[in-house]
Amino acid sequence: MATPPDRRTGFRDLGLDSIMALALRRTLERLLGHRLPATVAFEYPTIDALTRHLLDDGSNTPIVVVNGKILTDLELPEVLF
């Protein structure tokens, strides 16, 4: 198993290019259920910075991770009860 990257390492240092940044944005949009700017990975260039932004973006979208899976608000009642 590969070691996870340090969350303070820049995405560019991890090899992220513009195509990969767009793919990351699309994946996050699908998982979170709301739009993100195309430049999100460059505006918030580390895992720490991006996480802080997503948790404080004003969308009121709950971010819940259970067993490594990001759950939407529609899935929460089924998991919690």
C-alpha cells in the first residue's frame, strides 16, 4: 500500500497538471453535490487548504465520511439510524 501524501505538500509537487485538476474538481463536485470553480485545485493548492475551503465554502453541504466513503445528506439518515 502506498503512503498517503503529506497534506501540506502542494498538488503540483504531487504531479497535478491542469487536466488532473479539472478531473479532481469534477469528482469533488459529484461527491459534494455542488459546483466548484475550475481553478479550485490551484487556488487551494494543498490537501489542507482545499479541505479548509470545502468545509467553509458557505454551501451548508454536510461532509460526512464513513468507512472512507463520502456520504450525501440523502444517505445520512440510513447510516445514522
